[in-house]
Amino acid sequence: MLPIKILPVFAVLAALLGTATAAVAKPLDVVASFSIIGDFARQVGGDRVRLRVLVGSNGDAHVYEPKPADAIAMAKADVILVNGLQFEGFLKRLLEASGSTATVVELSGGIEALEDPAGGHFHHHDGKAVFHPAPFDPHAWQDVANASLYVEAIARAFCSADAEGCELYKTNAHAYLQVLSGLDREIRAMIAAIPPGKRVVVVAHNAFRYFEAAYGLAFLAPQGVSTEAEASATDVAGIIRQIRLKHASAVFAENIADSRLVGQIAREAGLPLGGTLYSDALSEPDGPAASYVEMMRHNARTLAGAITRR
């Protein structure tokens, strides 16, 4: 008879423990606007967050068109992580369509933003060119110091939404910040090894001004801070003049941009194509820039390697 009386008790205890475990294990639903922010969220949240990234690997957030599934994910989210500085042109209408009540965190809020020298860009909608004033350059993650500020903001947001997981988020963020500190030193050493007279290069669009300000390499580009506005023949001719005036060393393609434009510039300027840089998105998981750390390291190595070979 004893086993008959004990077994129901065990069953009740198992059910209670199962319920408690399920409650603790319930993930925090997080939406990240694009792949680089998604990687930051994974580093901080680990298995405690359930993450959806809207603009994935090799995707261009400047021209992204949201899907119905994106609105559904936003509606279910506890936290929505975005860059801000008008980088995600689709965000406002997507938030409205989703009816989301989630906390929206603009990660660029704590950085010292660089001004957009063009003061904005044109967005083509329904066959019409609409000017979007954008006084700041949104590509702040290209300076590792800014990426660290993004990570700290993510940890705070996760702690606010999930107090029980706060110590985990803080621990993960602290460990990752140490990695980023080492990455920053590594990039500085690679760029410092480039002769000062060779530190001018050409890219497809103005996505590397924070890298330039932080690490001392100058970038020329036929397009502004957004890929929405196409470069004109006048823009290309202007870049060719600057290449010759400033003695640029190499031309680089970008993973989110058509390489034909930079290929044309390289041919007309008589410069080599030095490889592909990752500006606004990570690579596929099996690519050379599957994480933010790998992306920044790949970019620095590609830049330094192509320049010093000349």
C-alpha cells in the first residue's frame, strides 16, 4: 500500500517543480531591427531571450520592406531593440501596424552622433521622391566604443523587463564588454600599421565615418549615409577626382550594395578592388562576418591587407 500513497505525492511534486521550472525558463521575447543588433542581444541575453531579427544577414535596413510576420513578432515582443537616428525607415509604420505595446529601445541614444554631411536623403515611395531630413549618421556601431554603449543599453533594457534574469544579463554583458575592449585594441593596432600616406580608401556608401573618426582611416563614397539614393554620374565623377587628389589606395565593395558601381570606380581610377567590407549587416553564419566581433575584425584585416599589398 505504501507505494500507492507515495506515488501521487511524487506526481504532485513533479508537477509543481515542472511549473516552477517553466515559469523561470519562460524566455523574454525580443525583436532586433537588424542583424548586428541581433548579435548584441544574443551576447547579452543568451538562452534566456527568444530573439527575432527583422533584417537578417546581408540585408539592407535602409530599403527593407516589412512582412506581416514582422508585425506579428512586434505585437508579441517584450522588448524591441532598434538603432534609431532614422536608420530603420520602415520602423514607424511597422510599429503602428503591429499595435505593439513593447518597450522600444533606441540604442544610439547614448552615443555622440556624427552629423550627416548631406543633411538627409531621398526616399522613393509610390514613384515619388520624398526627402527625409537626417541630420545624423546612424552607423555608430562602426566604432567599437559605441557598440559597447549599445550592449550596456541592452543589458539595462533586459533587466528592466526581466528582473529575475538581471544578474545573468549583467554577467553576460560584462564578459562581452571585455571582448569588445580587446577588439578595439586589435583594430587600432592593425590600422596603426598602415603607412599614413595610404590611409584613404573608397567604399560604396558613407557607412564608415565612425570607423574613420575612431581609427584614423579616411573613406570616400559616391553615396551618402543611406543606400536609398542612387549615385549619379556627377557623384561618380566627383569621387574619381577625390581619389586622385587624395591618393586613395584601394576600392572596397560592401555586402549590402551592388558591386558594379565600385567596380566601375575602381576601373576608372586604376585602383584594385580590395575585397568586401561588412557595413550594415552581418554575413551568413558560415561567412566571414557572422558576428559583430568577426565583422569588425574582418573589415580591419581586409582594409589593412589590401592597402599594404600596394
